[in-house]
Amino acid sequence: MKKFIQRLSIFTGIIVLILVVGALTPPTPRSKTSLLFSKLDKDSLMKNVKSDRLILIGGSNLSFGINSQMLKDSLKVNPINNGIHAALGLEYLLNEAAPYIKKGDVIIISPEYTHFYGNTAYGSEVLCRMFFDVDFRKGNEASRKMSFKQWQQILMYCPKYVASKFDLLEYFPLSHDPVYSRDSFNQYGDAVAHYNLPPVDYLPLDVIDGKFNEDIVTKLKEFRDHVLEKKARLFITFPAVDKKSYQNNKTQINKIYQKLQDDKFLILGTQLEFVVSNDMIFNAYCHLNKKGTDQRTKLLIKELQKNYEKYTNNRWSRFYRL
């Protein structure tokens, strides 16, 4: 029995050592080219772009769905598209943006519909990779504010992440996907590498399961309080999705809309207005091609201009009295 315990202890120690070494090993050459490293560029924008600033927070429904040049030209603002990946989780996306908010900023959050159900708001494998490959080495504030639920998600995917460090293809990649790379973004943070590519077959969003997440709504309200303390302003809008995805989840989406209204968030547009036809989709139910991106951006501009008329004053206070 004693020998068994000794052997088990040695085996466990080896496993723990492998996990620690794998987790702390520098990012692989392949991972360094991924879109997750665009966060470094977007953090730089958040630090350095001057007022008047329009900051967009969300997942890939923003990076693959906003034409920031149109926002800049139409609204005379300096846009920052902070969208990267929905699987980072809404809690992370809010925590990551919070330290950079300045007086006079206007913030638009475009959460994924899935963020409001189950544990999706706390991230997945992508958050694990972001933490170890990017944030952990940079001392990012969002990584220091990980909640217990976020850590649960990270630890769940640690073995898979560590295993990737021992995959030769991570060091000698045979291919490079230009659509999902750090280089796919323009100077505003928009993903643009796919604009001239043909559409790709995709699956609509299946019926969202899981319980409605009241805690993430509380997190949104706390974020709103932080924004107001900074004398900035907050709006929420909806992702552009294809018709089938909307139809599959009409009940779930309507519940989100009603909850946001009940909690007195300022909402840009309605969920139905952001439903797009299939010819505006690139490769996923919320990833738009150039045509779809321009249409969604025009609608967003229209909604912001409504608020311009409603809250007329000067500079960014035209959207919301300061």
C-alpha cells in the first residue's frame, strides 16, 4: 500500500509538473499569429486614441460586422472596434475594457445572444488561451479580476491547452488562416481580410439552451455604473444574425430585449432590425461580409443620430447629457 501511494504521488507530481511547464511555456509560433494577439493592438488603441471616442465592445459579431471608417466619416468620431472573440465571454470583455474608459467616451456593447444563457458569459477554451498566451505575460488587469466562474472555465481547458504545447504543428505550421489572424484587422480594429473572399457554408445558431443568466445582467449594470462614474455614456445594441438563427431563438432573444428594457439600458435599434439576409453572411451566423457590414453600420449610425437629436448639447454629450 505504501509503495502504491508513493508511485501515485510520483505520477501525480509528474502530471502537475507537465501541466505547469506546458502552461508557462511561451506561446507557440502558430498561436502568436492568431487573432487573440490582436488584443495587444486593440489595447494600444484604447490607450492612445484621442477623444471624441466611440468604443465598441463585444465578440466577433463586432469585428466581423462594423465599418469603422463609416462611423468616423458620418459621426466625426474616433472609433475603436474592440471586438475579438465571443468565446472570451462577456465578463472578460467588460473587465478588459473598463480600465481604458475616459471622460466623454461613448461605449456601445454588442453582446452575443448566447452570453445571456448558461455559462457562456464566462468564456471557454479561447479564454484559457488568451489568459496564458497574452494576458498572463502582460499583467493585464482583466486577468487579475478573473471570477471563480471564469477560473472554472479556464481550468477545464488547461489539459487541452498544455497538450497543444507539445504539438509539432504549433511550431512548424503547415498553413496560415488570414481571416483569423492578428493581421486581419485594420487600423480601427475591424476584421477586413475576408471582404473579397467568397461566402462559406455555415450553420445557423441552434436553439440556445441553459438558464437565463441574471448574474451577467448584474455585471452589465455594474459596468454601466463604472461608465457613468467616468462621465462616459453607455448603449447596448444587438448582433446582426441571419433569419434562421433569429427564428430559432426568438423567445430567448425577446427575453433579453425585455430584460434590458426593464433595467433601463439605452438600446440602439431592436433585435429584429439587425436580422440580415443570407447574402450578407460570410462564414458564420453573425459574421458579415462587406455588404452586411455596411448595412449594419448604417443602421447603427441612424440609431446614434436619433440620440444626437434627442440629447443635443455639445461634443459627445449630444448622445447623452453629461
